[in-house]
Amino acid sequence: MSKDRTYLLAVEGLSVSFDGFKAVDDLSFYIDSDELRAIIGPNGAGKTTVLDLISGRTRAKSGSVLFKGEELTKLREHEIVRRGVGRKFQTPSVYETLTVFENLEMSYPHGRSALGAWFFKRTPSVVEKVHEVAELIDLKDRLNDTADLLSHGQKQWLEIGMLLIQDPQLMMLDEPVAGMSAPEREKTAELLKKICKGRAVVVVEHDMDFVRSIAHRVTVLHQGKWLAEGSMDKIQSDPKVIEVYLGH
Amino acid sequence: MDATTKEPEIVATASAVTVASATPSTKSKGTGSSLPGFWGKFFSTAAERNAFLLVAALILLVFPALLSPFRLSLVGKYLTYAFVGLGLVVCWGYGGILSLGQGVFFGLGGYCMAMFLKLEASDPVSTAIQSTPGIPDFMDWNQLTALPMFWKPFKSFLFTAAAIPIVPGILALIIGAAMFKRRVGGVYFAIITQTVAAILSILIIGQQGFTGGVNGITDLKTLHGWDIRPDHAKSILYFINAGLLLVATLLCYHLSRSKLGRLLLAMRDKEDRVRFSGYSVANLKTFVFVFGAILSAIGGAMFTLQVGFMSPSFVGIVPSIEMVICAALGGREWILGAILGTLVVNFGKTFFSERFPELWLFLIGALFIGVVMVFPNGLAGLRRDALAKAWAGFRGRFGKTPLSPNDLAQSGLAGAGGTEKP
């Protein structure tokens, strides 16, 4: 499959085990640009571990992760980020004592070396980009508030904004709507549909309704293994998936 | 940013005061409240700038005017430790990297300077009675007959001036790169730096012929023929040291106001987020560690010049920990606190050791324990409380001068409650 052409992200034969427990086992899947892919699966299926492996947080035991044809498994986290892979954590991870503006500015992909950061200037283009992203995540009128004043949902959006400002070609979001109210979920779905243009977005999620509303394709994991893949309708009628989710 | 209304601004500042009480240096940064112009590059508020100017006046005017030459040279010595304190505020207070081995860098800077001065003091004429004239006296006592290789470049002042920051800088770079790339941090890093301090002081003491051993390098006389020992020379060195210290302080303030300063605080609390924003956390940590080491080294070199000798007792574990205590007493996130903390601890040490020669170590220990128990945030916390109290008193007395529409609405209440305050 992978030999035909270059995918944006090609995961092949990826495996990792912790103390003998195979968290991810010989996993392969492929993602193209402009695609919004959901990864679902029961607890312990290895969803978050897959994100950890792609983003370099966990080292793979074997297998490869090719991003635009480049191997990621040997790179360090920040190098992977600089290649264009953004990652959002499960719990909102923003800088609470800084303002929304500063949170976005900190993530702006310039001045990433120590001296570069020391002499980083808030140029008009930085300010413009921050405003542009703030508009997109609907936090334009909260720019001067410190992040700890935001609601849970707004923190999630802020973190998505912190990824967006880096303009990554692959965005990985770990449970972006966990703990959100229904209107917030809707808004997040709209946001994700908007941002997957020109890039690929991978969402790990439990909420099936949410997945149905956003995902182009769904990959189902079970005990670290690839179980099924396809549209949400196809997945939901797959007997293997039903068995895994509903038990024997 | 400018177009925002006043309302969120007030909310932001009010919350920054309450929420950021544990992290004072992050409050009101980057919002509309920053100082304009030259000072704005260094300080976020006028109060912080004024505090800096007060400390500068204290060091440059008040001490020289009030203190005898002997006392002034003591203050000059204390101020060389303040360089270490500044480095610790940046490394530990901002970056969360606790080093218990800053004495290593202070000592290396001091030894570089001492080697140059010693060679100048060991000319063949004044060492004519030695069996090998022209080498430092302690080498002669240890039966060395030629100057060791690594001493030779220190005949050049230019080389020495370069070596003072570079030698400790490179050592810090090696330690930092080796540790931070492997994600060694926290207590483990502190222990390793402490080990380095122990190793270096043992090495210096053991290699007596090369280093002067436990006595250190003594009898330093001139710098390029200029006698550094008389009072007037000491007072000139005091002002050079004070000037360097204030420049270093401004440099730290400049760093703290930059994106690097915010990154360090962010890294301390959310290391993974910083890493996944594309920053090399290891490189940032190594950078500030080297920065702190270079500051310490400058302090060490100035120490040697002012005090006239350098010995292993400024390298090992005890002085390194004392320097951390000074920074903690100042409030580890308050840059000026490093200077004030150093002054308070060392004035205390001198005072106790003169008045209570038998008890002074216990008293200084009690001072530390007391400070940690009563003012966990050090002088920075004390200053904040004192300012808040003074402000409350001021508001109580002059409660009819409101600040914002919000205050206006409550001024009746505030005035009535506030009058009870003295």
C-alpha cells in the first residue's frame, strides 16, 4: 500500500511494549492531507500511545512513522514539532499565568533558540498572526486575560490555537471535547472542520456522536492492534467492532 | 491589543495580583501596563524600576558615603556573591534548575584571575630567594622547578579576561548538555552539581603544587603594575564591581522581560507543552545554566581582585549552598532579591561573628530557619506584604481618591473600614 505513493503520514508495523505488555502491536495506517481522521477504541486500546509514538514522546520498539517521507521515530520531540507535527494533550495544557496573547505568542514558530527567544521582537506580523488565530478560536476579546480565567472549553481551544499558530501539516488532538458542554462540542466540531483544510487532523476521541459529526474516516484500535477502518457507518455495522464495544 | 476595552484589563490585573501571588514575576507582563521607553526594556512596572534605582543608590552612594574603607571592602566582597545570586534567580527561580554547585563557577572565575595576578606577583626579582625564581612561591615549596603548561597562558591578561567567563562556561555547557539531554533534573541535578563542587575542591586541595592547595593562591599584589591592596585601589575596585553588578542585574531583568524569561517560567511549570511547541527544553536549560555560571565566574574574578586571594573554601559544597540560601532569602524569583538577600545574609554573618564569636553559626542557622518559616517567599514576599499593607493604609487614610469606577462605587465602604488602620 505504501509503495504506491507518498502519504502525508504513513505508520507501518509500529510496536511498543511496556514491561512485556504490548501497548501498540504491529500497527499500520495511512493519512492524507485534508483528512480528518478519528482514532477510537475501548479503554487501553493504545490510542494515546499511538500519538505518543508519532510525536516522539515514546520511542517505538519497531516499525516506522513516515511523515512526508521522512522517518520520525529517531527524532526528538521538538524536532518532530519543527517538521510540522502539532500535538494537543488530553488535559488542557496552557500557560495559566500568561495572557491568551502571550500563550499564542509563545507558540509562534520563531525565536526558538535560547538567544532567539531572548531577543524575540513582537513585530506587527506576530501580532497579526496572533489576532488571526484568536479570531479562529473565538478568543479575540480575551487576548489580555490570563489563561487561568478561561473556561475549560476555552482552554482547549486556546491549546488548539497554540498548535494552529505553528501552521502544522499534521495536528493530533487527544480527546479535544472531553469535559465540554454540548454547545462547546458543536463549536469545536465546527473549528475542526475549518482547520483540516490543507492539513491532516487526527483526533483521539471517546464520544461517538462527536466522531460521527466530524470524522471523514475512523480507525478502530483494540488491544494495541488495528481492528477496522472506514467511514463511521461502515465501522458501526462491523461485527468485530460491535463485539469489542458491546462485549461477548 | 490597544483596542481592547478597559473592563477586561481591570479584571486581568486584579486576578494577576491574587492568582500570581506565588509567581510574582509573571504578573501584568505583556499587558498594557508596561513602562514605555528605555526602562520598559527591563522593568514591567515603575515600582520595580524604582526599587532597582534605590538599590543602585544604596550601593553606589549610601554605602561609600557612610562606611569606613574596611567596611566598604567587606560590602564589596558580599556584592561579588550577589553575581552568583543573580545567576541562581535566573536558573532556579525562573528555570527551576537548582544548582548546589555554583561555587564551582565562582571559584573557577576567581582562580583564573588569581593565576594571572600570582604570575605577575612572582617575577624573578621578588622571588629571587626561591630555588626556582620566577614561579609562584607555593610551587617552589612543592619542589616544582618549572611553570606547569596550563599556567603559562595566564601570563596574558587578554587570555585571562577571556578565560574567566569561558572556562566556567564550557564546564557548565558540558554538565548541562550531559544532564539536560538525558532529562536529569530536580533533586538529581542538584546532587550532581554538589558532587562536582566536592570533586573540584578536593582536586584543588590535593594538587597543592599546581593550585596552592588548601591555602589557595595568596599574596596577590598588582594588576598590570597597579597595586590592588591600598584603600584607594580597593574603593576603585568596589565601584567597578558595583557597576558590573548593576549591569548584570539589568541584563537579568532584560532576560526576564523577554520571551526567554516567559519560556523559562513556562518550562518550569509545563515542560512538555514547551517541548511540544518546538523548543528544545534541554538547550534552553543548558543556556541559562551557562548564563548563571558565567555570572558567577565574573563574581569570582571580582572577589579575587578585591579580597586579594582565592582558596578552595569558596568552591566546595558549603559556600555553594550558602549562595542558594542567599537567593532563597531574597525570594528566588526576585532579581533584586538576589542582591538584597546576599547583603542581609552576609551582614548577618559578620554581625553575629563579631558579637557572638562562639554562637554565630547557631545564630545564622536560626536566622535561616526563621526566615524560611516566617517568610517562605523571602524578601520578595515580605516586600509584597509590606507594599500591600502600606497600600491598604494609604487607601484607608486617603480613601477618597479612587482609582477606577469600581473603587468609586465602594469608596464609602472602604473609607469607613479603612479608618481603623493606622
